[in-house]
Amino acid sequence: MNKDQWVIIAFTIIAIGVSLGVLFVILVKLKRGKTNINSLVKLNQIVGTIGKVQIPFDQNSKGKVRVKVKGSLIDLVAVTNFPAQFQLGEDVLIIEFKENKVWVVPEDYLRKTKHQESKK
């Protein structure tokens, strides 16, 4: 084989590889359709979720809670106006995200409030 034949073979192999790559990308796009893949967690998605206390705190101090959102664990600074001591491992309900902190109440707070109102 001479040099010209090797060049033709090399370009043919490259063309086939590029064609297969483009075909693969097109097939993946068709299979996925208009599905939006976004693993970015927006802070407003955290409000209303249940977190677990990692560093105990009360209304006079800051603590830390861990939340699982979209399969990711996120640690956040936590504060509260609720007159209670939040202990390690306790579940809390996140009611607001403000100034890079989450504001929390006990996880069963809303259930207790509804139960008390139904007794009236």
C-alpha cells in the first residue's frame, strides 16, 4: 500500500467515527426529549422540607440542620423564634429562608397546632 491509500483509509475511519458520534448525540437527544435535567437546588425548594439537627440550638443561638433535596444533602445554618431547645438528630420543619439562614419550628408543630384548633 502506498501513502495515498493510507491517507484515504485514515480519513474514511475519521469520517465514520465522527458520523457515529453525531448519530449517538442525536439518538440521546431524541430519547431524552424535552426532559429538563437540572440538579441545581434552588433555595425556595428548601422551604417546607424536613431537616435534621446537626448542631443543637435554641432561640438564643444558631445551629445547623441537614436537608435532603433532589438527592443532595445540604447543611444550613438554622435559627428559630420558637421557645424550644432543638437537640441533635431532631427533625425540624423549615419555614423560611432568609439572610443565608433557615428559620425552623419543630417538625410536629403544625400537627399540634391543628390538633389544638380542632379541640376548640
